[in-house]
Amino acid sequence: MMAAAMPLARVQDLARGAENAGFGTVWFTESGRTAYLSCAAAGLATTRVGIGTAIAVAFPRSPMITAKVAWELAESTGGRFTLGLGTQVKAHVERRYSSAYAPPGPRLKEYVLALKAIFRAFRGEERLSFDGDHYSFSLLPAQWSPGPIDVDDPPIYISAVLPWMTRMAGAVCDGIHIHPFHSPQYVTDVQVPNLVEGAAAEGRTIDDVTLVCPAMTAVGDTDEEIAAGRDHARLMIGFYGSTRTYAPVFEHHGFDGVSERLHTLQKEGDLAGMAAVVTDDILDHYTVSATWSELGGVLADRYRGIAPHLRVMTYTAIDHWRRDPEVLARWGDVAKDLGAAT
């Protein structure tokens, strides 16, 4: 499940509920609160469920800081932590974090490679020596190193939508966070071939990369409940689709000009207009509508066969949980149904 960061005591309640319900991983986004502290709280409150960031913003933090935090989270959770990184958009990186942004793709690739070099140095496998265009590391006295840990290095995932970043994920990462605004066809036709190409360039295969797909769902017991979920999904698609960089996700299905219209309406603050742009046809390409009893099977059919290692993430369980913590049990049933169908 995808979860937003929140007060840490609430995070612990959520994590325990998710573990008891049978979720595989709780992924924390970074928004008004840091994703890493939420991961620490969740990890210390549980014993089985996976914990990860989806995503933590990379550039405002030195790779050394990120490496140390990820190392401690991996150790404290017994290897249950996965490090998910992303670039965020230019305005936020420069104006909210006061950090350098460009060029985001090559810089993030170098960030990942630097992390791996730092991990090797933490284990004592080699001296710290990394010299790139954006980051350089050459000093790690023993007293400043956390030292080796008894679990594997934290897997490194990145978020990616467009071809360059997707190829980079295939080349150097353990996994890729597919954007919540996606269709299975876009992933199959565009992202998977680029993952394969990037992996092959480094002597790897797509078997080396895990895909995590956050599914926007409209689920309920009645038509009215499902319709309310669909209306919420229209707003989400309108929000994400207004980022013009993501226009190819619309254009892949012939929805040309939709991103530009959404961007214009977003600048005007016209939320109702944005929702109206997202027709039922558009909605059905990027979301799933089903009853609770059907949802697991529908998700299995939607994502089956896309890649050897693919994990489905619920994008909406956190909203349900805020209204009713007991609803996690229903999501646990969906997880069981999905597992049985795959």
C-alpha cells in the first residue's frame, strides 16, 4: 500500500494494521513530512511487512546522508527496507528545497552509483572512491562509517515515466516505481522495452528489475460507492496529467492535447473543469473500477504478464484507512485474492 507520512504514532498504528491485514509492503511518500522517519516508525512497530519509500526526494540530500539513513533502516528492520528515490519536479527542487535540479536524469543515475559505492565502503569491501560530474566521495574514516550490517544492501528503486529514466532504471537499479498515472498498455509498450534496453546495455535482464505499479482504484459494495471513487480518481488524473512532461502517457492512447488543457485549467484553479476533462474513456484507461469481491481478480488480469517481477500497490487504501481503520481487513482480502489469482 502507498501511505502518506503522518504523525509517527499514527504511522505505527497504520503499519501494524497493514501487517495484520497481510499487505506485502507499506510504501511512504515524501510530502509535508519526511518519508524516512515514517519508515523508521513503521519498521520498529512491525516484524514482517516490508517498508519502503515511494519516493523520497533525492537531490536535496547528499548521497552520503541518504546512504547512512538507508543503511540504518535496513539494519533496524532486518532487511525489510527498500530505498525508493525520485527527482521531484524542477520548481519544487529549486524553490522548495533550494537545491540544484538539472540535468535530473544523469544526476540521478550518478546518485544511484554513488550510493552503491558508499555501501561497498560501509562493508569495508573497498576504499571510498567515487568521482562523478555531480558527486565526489573520497573520505570515510572508520569512526565515521556505520560499518557492515548482517543483511543485504538496501535495494534501490527509482521513479520513472519517460524513456531515458526508464532505461536508466534497467541499467543500474533494483526496481522501478511506475507512476500512479499510467496504463498497463503504456507500461507494456513503452516502459518495459526501455527497461529491457537499459538492462541489456549493462549485461542485465529485466529479471533483475522489479516493477511496482500503484493502482488507482474505485472500489465499493454499491454503484454509488464506486461512482464516488471514480470521481476522486478524475481529480487525481487531472492533477497528475496537468504536468505536461507526462503528456506522452495520454498521447499513447490518442488523448492528444489533454495534458495541455489540464495544465491551463490547473493554472486557473478550475478543479471542476479539470475533472470534467477526464471522461469515462480516459478514466478507464488509467484506473480500475470494481466491487470489493472482484477487485483482486481484476487487478491480476490487468497486470498479468507485463514483467517477470511486478508488484501491485494500492493507491487508495490510505484514504480508506483514515476514514475507517478496520477497512484494512478488506484490503487484506483483496491482497489474498490477488495472490491466489497470480
